[in-house]
Amino acid sequence: MRKIRELLAKSLFRLASRDYQIQYIDNSTIYEYIVPDDLIEDVANFCREAQLDCFKNNFTKRELEFANVLRNKIRKLPNGDIYGTNVWDELKIEAEKFLNILGYQMNDFDYNIIDNIDYNNSMSNKD
């Protein structure tokens, strides 16, 4: 069940990491790319899932509150491409802030290998 924390942290890292975005958005290839909206959607989804009864015992009250705040900010984003704008930069700061609240630092992750994860197995395995 603690895998939800890892998945949330990884999604936050992807959204907060300029290096990750340079590699997989700005310098993407047809084989290795990410769409900015997907980064945002992943964070919003994991913030929502963290608040589900089956997962919320893996988070502190403060973490759950921040997940709710961040998810609400994402839901209120303007339509259209915000990548590279001030809105995007603010969202990156919020993602890093939440990552820190979860007890992680940006240097805890390697953007070159962070996507080497099997989501299906991670969600079904219990620690």
C-alpha cells in the first residue's frame, strides 16, 4: 500500500523537474516523450487517490491537506497550453513543495530512470 506514496512522489518529481521536462518535452523523440498535460493529470490523479479510504492511512493529515489543495489548484488551471508560462512555473514550485512535505528531495530521483516502473505491479504489491 505504501507504493501510492512512491507513485505520487514520482509524479510530483516529474512535474517539478526542469531537467526531466527538458529531456522528455523540449528534447523529446518519437520514442521518449511526455505531454505536459499528462504530467499535470498524473499529479491530480495521485492526489485524488491519496485521499481514498484505502490509501489515506499512508499519509499524514498535512500531506492529505496539501494533496487536496494541489488538486484543487490543478482543477482551476486555465484551458490551453500553460507549459513554459508563469502558471507552469508556479505549479512546478507547488509540486516540489509537496515533494518535500512527503519527505523527498529532488535529488532523490534520477530523471533518466524514473519512468522504469510497472504501474500495475506497483499498485497491487503490498509492502
